[in-house]
Amino acid sequence: MKLISSRDNAWYKALKQLAGSAAARRKAGRTLLDGSHLCQVYLAQYGQPLHCVVNQDNQHHPEIATLMQACEAQTIVIPDAMYQAVSPVENGLGVLFVIDTPQPTSLPSLQQNAVLLDQVQDPGNLGSILRSAAAAGIRQVFCSPGTAAAWSPKVLRSGMGAHFLLQIYESVDLAELLRHSSIALLATSSYANQTLYDIDLKQQVAWLFGHEGQGVSPELLAQARWQIRIPHLGNMESLNVAACAAVCFFEQLRQNR
């Protein structure tokens, strides 16, 4: 365990950059897991982080003490004011991990139940989609350029550990990926005639969801075997993309059970 109390410390300055800059995270190939739940899931799935960073005021909390014991060689303790500068989480326990961002070595072929995301830009939406996908037993997620950074702290917090149960591929040319796949593609569109409940989801399918405002791009929509909508009551034009994805995943799960 090491105590750092100076804001001028080089390691702390680098930590602040990771916390506040997507460019810094990309350059370093690292990201932050904020909160005891994410840290516990990471330890269970991946093992040791690069560093365990703890708020000095909370270091004796039972959950934090357990994490510190598991990561003793990597633990760095910093004062509360310095910790708050790198963690946006209010009323958290005061622990985060610094980890190497997982990077798949190669792009695999499309598998059954894969999820394709076309420019889903809101980090909260992306994290929620990942969480629902993991809960529904889905394993592959392919993100187009323009989709929110999957391993950013905001998406990680929203995903609640789902990242470590999924194979996530970023900056993927979705059109090219689809050209080499024979799996039927289902794309959601608020203008579709067919509904989700018209489709037999016991067959091999992959899911395609699009931008929060513009939906799926016309190029990708043209490659879908089915365009579907989710029927709903009231005067709302459409569902939030994360809610839409959750309804689709669990209708598929229902049909297959």
C-alpha cells in the first residue's frame, strides 16, 4: 500500500488525465473501474488490476478493506479531495481500479444472437444495452465508428459488470461484417410494418440497433432480413434505444424458453 498526498505527483497527474480524457485513455490503453461492484466483478473475471485506488477516508470500510487485501501490491491511497477529483460518483465507497482496456486480437465472424450497434452515442444507453445483452445470454457486441466508447468510465458504470461477460468489438465496419454473414439480421425501425411479436426468434438471428435520433443508417437497414417495430400504447413516437433492445432480447429469451 502506498500513500500519495501531492497533486503534483506524476502518477496522480496521469490518473487525472485517464479520468477526464478519452484521448488519454486511448493513448495509454487504460481505463478506470469506479465503485466496489465493478472492482469485485473484475477481480472475479480477470484477476489483478494495475492499481487499486482508495479514498483515504474510507480505507477501513469492510468492502474496501477486502479489495485492498486482494490487491495489496497495487493499492494506492489518496486523500478525499484528490479522490473526488478523479471520481464523479457521488456517495460512492471510494475505490476504483486502473486496468488495461481489453482489446480483442481479431474480429470474429458473426454468431447467433450477436448485437450490432450503429452510432449509439449516449454512454448510458450503450451501458444499458450491454447490461441487458449480458443478462439475456448474448455474447457478441459489435460497435460501429461513432458509437460511444464502450470502455469509458460512464459506460462501464452503466453496464454494471456486463463488459466482463461480453466480447465487445469497437470501430467495426458493420456493412462489411454483414456481407460475410449468413445469419438473419433483425433491425428495429419505428416505421416498420412487422412487429417484434410477428417474428420467430427461435431461429438464428442477430440484432441491429441505431442512433438515438436517426435510427439505423439506410445502408445497414437495407441488409436486414426483417425490419421490426415494438408496438406500444400512448402518443410516444418510439422507445428509447436501450429500452427497445431490452424488450427484444427478453422476447427472444421468452420464445426460446
